[in-house]
Amino acid sequence: MKTIGFDKPLYILPFDHRGSFETKMFGWHGDLNAAQTAEIAAAKQVIYDAFKAAIAAGVPKEKAGILVDEQFGGAILGDARANGYAAACPAEKSGQAEFDFEYGADFARHIEAVQPTFCKVLVRYNPDGDAAVNKRQTARLKQLSDYLHSKSQSRFMFELLVPAEKAQLDRLNGDKKKYDIELRPKLMVQTIQQLQDAGVEPDVWKVEGLDRRDDCEKIVAAARRGGRDKVGCIILGRGEDDNKVREWLTTAAQVQGFIGFAVGRTVFWNPLVDYRAKKITREGALAEIARRYEEFVGIFEKTRPFRQGKSSTIKLAPSILAADVARLGEKVTEAERSGADRIHVDVMDGHFVPNISFGAVVVEALRPITRLPLEVHLMITDPDAFFDEFAAAGADSFLVHWEGNSNLHRTIQRAKELKKRVGVVINPATPATVLEEVLQDIDLVLVMTVNPGFGHQHFIETTLPKIRRVREMIERIKPDCELELDGGIDATTAPLGVAAGANVLVAGTSIFGDVKGVAAGMERLRTAIKQAA
Ligand code: DX5
Ligand code: ZN
């Protein structure tokens, strides 16, 4: 089975509406003739063209996607595939209270004919609803889940609506808002758990908006429980007005695990209605749809950098430069036992920086001592010349400086050929912009928060705006890339760096120099980060 989950940013423009398009937008009932079908397809093409316009205007292509049906959007699905856009395609019969496959037993053939990035199902499920209906739905959903995970490249997107049962609403005196705020979040968690327990394993849960941040956190916790830690959640719009959707997205965007949204009607409905009524031109409708979609993307893009700094995800990389060299092995073991995430080895040659430190022999000696990754920070004039030696010694990643390297691209490629992780380091005086062209190729950016060469120096606070800029660039170009800081990190400066967007911290003095020991030093850092979060 593939790993379950999808945790990259995902901003979907959904327009797979079928029943509601026919009846509500067009006012048609019963079977459609060819001209009517073509008219709906043309309306969907306006939305798709707006999606493309939004990408041309700067919405990151790799985070964007559409959701459209085969019936009216067959051509669009083909075009999206040709253009490399993420595309989701529904598998459910439209306009039905109980989930069933649109194409019955033939569902797999349709999925493989389209090969969407995501196979989406819309399901109405209330844990207190009709048990027989829930059971039938669950059986069909498990069949789809098993199929997708074992036989298909398409991932499983589960759109969950939890409509109120009459008895539930009665208890709240018919107050639907109260239901949404007080009851629905709990029912959503229960539903997610029940379905998972029954073997229904979506990669992405597409859920109704939540008014409270802690409810968003509970949904993520349910979606990710039991080792499902890559599963993503996105917010759907339910056709609510702009303000409500804006609120929902802003709340969800702050919670790690909410990777994006799928908002359709709030984006395209009014512009399309106006266009059909000839109040605006096709171009006008297109521009307005693009504008609304871009606005919602903006909410996530703006908020994401700040939630990167969630304390639990911050990694610590103790730098052995500050450790007692006579007891290096012991110190590294202590760091590992205290929960270090990797060991940072500063390599200095007396040329690139005015100091000499460790060589490959130290990495070789540490290799059997620890299972942690050893990252070598190469403060040397010709890093390429030493790659083989450090690789043979057991280094896991190479951190190379931008400064003084006129062939950085080649250096990065060489590290990759050796199958090592690679990071680019920039000194305090070097601007973030130099990273622009290399970012897509690297695993990590290391921002020096002191001038390299010595431990135990003061954190340079003027690097903070640059750290924020690097974070923004990473979000735009390569969200998986790590952002590490090095120099002067202690309980005071660590929270500043994390708030600016760092997710890995190197620390020498504050860990190995702590009078109470390595464990106490690490604990002090972790507490400071947690309190600031
Ligand atoms: C500086 C080194 C750092 C240094 C950090 O040139 O790259 O890794 O060891 O040490 P502290 O935490 O003491 O500043
Ligand atoms: Zn370093």
C-alpha cells in the first residue's frame, strides 16, 4: 500500500457541480439535450480559464488545482493533465443523499480513463443518522479506498458533509448556526474516526469550515491519528458568502495540517450568473472569478509562514563546536538521548573563516556512536574537493556556503550525485535573493545569524527580516525546504528565529555549554520555543 496522505499546499477551484448547475444556475430539469450540455460545458470553461488566468497572475501552479466532472468537463480534465495541473474528478452520483458511484461497478474504469490526481467523493454522513444508510455508504467507500490505495495512482479526496439530524436541530431549537459551532465539529471528528476504523482511508479530507481554531486542530488530530501523519485537510466553502469563507480560511490556515481549501460557488457563482444575464462580459466574469480565487489563495499564502513555527515541529541540531572535545562521543550520545534531531559538525579550514576545527576523521569517529544524521557545515574554500571524503566518513548532509562559490549549482549537483541532502548557507551580509535560482534544487537553507568562524557569539538581530524573506521564498518555490539558523541561538533568540519562520535551529554553547548539562540545555530551548508559540 502507498503511504496514505497528501500534505503539500492545495488550493482547489471546484466546479464539478452537476445537478445544482442544471437546476439552479440554468433552471433546467430532466434530461439535457446536446445544446444544453454544451452550454454548461462552456460555462465551466469560463471558470477554468479564470483558473489559468490566476496562475498566470502568480498563484503558484504546484499548489493550485481544479475539481471538475467528466460529464461537462471532459475536455478540461484533458487540458489540465496536459498542463500538469492537479485535477480532481468526482466519483459520486450527483444530487443524492446517500453516496453511490456515478458509474456503479464501472467506477475504476472511469478513474483510470481520466487518471485524476485525486478521486473525489462527496458524502453526507452523520454518526447519529440512519445506521443502515451509513453502513451501505461505508461499504462502498471502503471499496473505493481499497481500490485507490492498491491499484490506482489517483489519491483519495473525501468531501464530508455532516448535515444536522432533525433531533439534533430540535435540541438546539432549530438554530443552524449553533449546530455549526457547537455540535458539528464533534460529529465531524466522530465521523472521521468511524470511517477510518472501517477501513476508509482518505489522503485528503475536504471538510466544512470551522469557526474555532481548536476545532480545526481536533479535526487534524483525528485525520492524522494512528500514524496517518501525512493526511491533509482542506476547507470547503458550502456556497457561503465571501465574509464567512474568508473567516473559515483564516482560521484553518493557522493550523498545521490544513493544507488549503476547495471553494467553488463563493468564487464563481455570482460572476457566472451576471455573465449569463449579460450584465458583464465573459472577460469580466473571468477576471472576477480569478480575483476571488486569488484572494482566497492569498489568505493561505500569507498565513502559512507563521504556522511553520509550530513548536513541536522545530528541530534541534546541537553543534559539537561547543562540546568538550576530549569527551565528544559521550556528549553526542547525551544529545541523542535528550532528543536532538541531528548533529551539526562545523568544518573550518583557517582560510574561508579565521579558525580551524574538525575534519572528516571526526565524522568517521562519530558515525558508529550515533544514529542521528550528521550534517557537515563546510566553512572551507573548496568544499567540492572534500565531498568524497566526508561522504565516505558517513556524513548525511552537506551545508555549503553561497559566498566564494562561483559554481554553486555544480556543487549542489555533486552533493546530490552522492545522494546526500544539501543545504545552502548564507552569511549575515548576504541577501536572501541569492537563493532564488538554487532553491528548487536544495533541501535546506541555513541562514547564519552570526559571522561564521567561532562559537559563542551574539545573535545578529538584523538577520530576522531576512529570515522572514527566506521563509516567504521557500513557501513560494519549495515548501518542503527546511530553514535552519546557526549562531547565537539560546532561549532568548530561538523564539525570535522560529517566529520569523525557521524550523531547524543549530545551537552550540546553549546546549553543550549549559552548566546543568546537555539535557537541561536542550530542555531550556524547547521550553522557550513552546512558550513563545
Ligand atoms: C559558527 C558555527 C556555529 C556555531 C554555533 O561558525 O557555524 O555552528 O558552532 O555555536 P553557538 O551556538 O555557540 O553560536
Ligand atoms: Zn555551523
